[in-house]
Amino acid sequence: MESKKIDRKDFLVNTSKYAVGAVAGVVGLNALAGGKILASPKSAVWPMPWVALDPEAVRLKAHHLYWADKDCAAGCFGGFTELLTEKLPDPWANIPMEIMLYGRGGGNGWGTLCGAVNGAAAIISLVATKADSGKLINEIWGWSASTPFPTDAANQAALDGKYQDKKFNGTLLQNVAGSVLCHASVTQWCVHAKKKVTDTERKERCARLTGDIAAHTAEILNAHFANQFKPTYVTNPNVAQCMTCHGPVVFNNVNSQMDCVQCHGFPHSSTTNVVADNTSVPVDISLSQNYPNPFNPSTKIQFAIPNSEKVSVIIYDIQGQEVKSIVDHEILNPGKYTVEWNSTDNYGQKVSSGIYFARLIAGGYQQTIKMNLLK
């Protein structure tokens, strides 16, 4: 074969021709293939398609997935995606339930939004328009905050042996959380049931709750797409009362649908042993040493706040255990205050002599003094 030298200009011209020819060839093949070779990826469609599901089938699936290492958020979410995939493989087979694993334990164990209602809201947001999803999510979240869990249906499913994972087959204690927060819901249940967070019964409680939330969400979505959904949740009267001051009309510093007392006590309950001196406005927050000290049987504690604050004054023993809540999350005006402790605990029982601590919590401020009770 005769060799031929090619200069740089000829090389660039010729390779350009080859490239154009290659493109033309692919275009031709694409035409022969019905346009599939160069077809663009399929665009996602939202809202995604929905078909009616059996709420009890969703319940059992979500309960199983909770125990199959998907926990609450992905368990609830997956209860829908697996059943919808059976009926509508395209597009539901392309949605991994593991996308919701972050929601476990109230968000990676942070105890914030309950994973089950998180997963429910995700499904609702996938299949309903923005205008519709808000009212549907509000319904399921309001229901979850006001319903005793596990429900009778969830407990009965265990008694009837319907659950695939039979971790605890008896009836579990029910409680109303008043909140969609994981830590409020779980803590209250553990306190009432006298169980630890790590106990099997607590985990089974959350598995049944996951099934409950999933089942009711299926009922709501079935009704919505059948044009039969009617909202039933109304704001808790306690919340509505709180919002008359803390909503947009007055303070405008709270935006919530949850009951407040689970975390904040009864901030406006009367405290008869608080004596106020509002003749002058203090410059700084302060907590003075109690007097007398040592004392028997009572002592007075003075504190001052320069601004309206939510105030707590709590007595602790030497082990750091709460003994007496003298001021319980009360909103107080600027001024100087005096409270008296008569050496009783929260149950009215006299405490033994020893060292105690009084802690003032006002807004973000905390201060503690040491007191000596002698008998």
C-alpha cells in the first residue's frame, strides 16, 4: 500500500467528514427504528396515577415493612408503592420506598415529625395536586393527633393473627398524642404503658400505628378520587384558644395545629404563690439567693425579668430529679417576683432535709441557686 503524508489541515477536514457521515448514519438507523434510538428519556408525570386500594391490605403491608427494616416512614410509604406497583408497574415500580428511610424515628431518630404521617404525606403529595394535597394531609395529620393508638382495628388484627410479623400478639395500651411529633407520641405512650423505648411492645406499638396511618390514608385517597372526600378534622379547641393570642391577631409568634400542653404544660394556670412587684422594670434577668437559707420549713425565692417571658421556677434534689414545679411555663410581664417554697414536692408530700436547687428558666436564660433545708 502506498503511504501518503497528510498535513494537519487535511486531517481536520477529513475527520470532520467522517463525523458528519457517522451522525447521518445514526439518524438513518433512528428513522428505521421508529425514532427509539435518539428518543429522549421519559418525563416524569405528576400527579402520579392512583387506583383504589384495600385499606386493610395497606395496613398489613405497612406493618410488615416496619418490621422488615423499613421502619415507620418508609414502611407507610412502601405499603402504598408495593401495592400500587402490582396494579400500575409504570410508573410505581420506579419509586423506591427507601427514599423515605430518613423519616424513621421522627427524622433520623430526632423525634420530630412522626415517620408514619411523614410517609402518608409523601404519598398524598405524589398523587394529589397541591390544592388538594393540603386538605388531605391536614385530615390525616389531624386524625393522627386526635386518635387513640394503636386503634381497635390494629389491636384486633393482632388478636386475629393477621400480621405477618407476630412480635407481640396481645392488645396494646392506647393513648392520644395530641401531636404529630414523634417524641410527644412515643414518650407519652411509654409513660402510660410503663415501657422503655427499646421494648418490643413499644416497637410493635409503632408498627401498628404505621399500619393505622397507612390504612386511613388509603381510605382518604380512595374517597378523594371517588369525589366522596369530606374533611372531618377541626382544630382542637385548646389550640384555637392559644392561637387567639399567639396567632396573627396578637403576638403572631406561633403557627401550629398541635395541642400545646404536652410540651408546655398549662402556661396560664394561676400560680397563687407568685407575688409581683411591677413598680419598676428591671434592667436584667436575675435570680436572687433564697431567704432564709438554711431554712425550715419554707423559703422565698426572688427573680426579675425585664421583658415579657415564659417563666419556669423548678426545684431539684441533689440527684437532679425534679421535686417541685413552682412556676410552670407562665408568661409573666416585666417586673420583680417572689415565690415561696414550703418544702413539699409536686404531690404535696414533705421532702427530707438536704441540699436542693432552684432553677429559673426565662426565655433562653437559665440560672440556678443552691438551698439548704434543715429539719
